[in-house]
Amino acid sequence: MAETSPLQWIQKIRTEWKIHDLDTFARLLHCTRPDLEAWLASPSTEDDGTVPARCQGAHALIQIRKKLAAAIPEPEEQLKWLFAERKAFDGAKPIDLMGSSAEDLLWVSYYLESISSVPKD
């Protein structure tokens, strides 16, 4: 079975997490809406498995999704985790941090990679 490309992961995350607004999704990826639209519109024949230079947040977002899915299989429950205030983030919601800066996106990704299990509360 072929490995899932970054573009396929991004499309999967957008669908599972029901992020319909492209501005919101671009903010999570830390890229511009036009860059995101161009990437999403690229034909599957042009999907070479790379991430556009201006969508550098894609890898961190994919890692966040993978770690959450391993601990919390249901996308609806993943969303609950993302939208709840978390002690580990000084009471901030992970989803807000992820969109606030590339550094905070990496912080959430690092946090999930460094803990043994995702806290559900």
C-alpha cells in the first residue's frame, strides 16, 4: 500500500476535523490562503509528496493529528481535546495555540510527542 502523502494527510485532517473555512485552515498551516488553495487544487498526478515552501506548518499539523488519532481514534473526540482549555498550555486551547504562531504549533506537536499518553481531561 502506498504511503499517504502530505497533501492527502492535509485533506484528511481538513475533512475529519470539519475545517471548512480556508482562512482558518491556512492559519493552522501558517500559510496564505492562496498558497493553500493552490496546493489543495493540485491534481493527484502532481502530488509528489512534498510540502510547498509556504505551508511549512503541514508537517507539525500532520504529527499532531497522528498522535491524537493514536490516543483518541474518533475525530469528534479529537476536536473536543483540541477545543478544551488545557493545563499544559496554561489554560489555552490547543487549537488556538496551533493557529497563533508557528512556534506554538510546534510546541503542541512537541508536547504530544513527548508525553506517554494524551490526557483526555
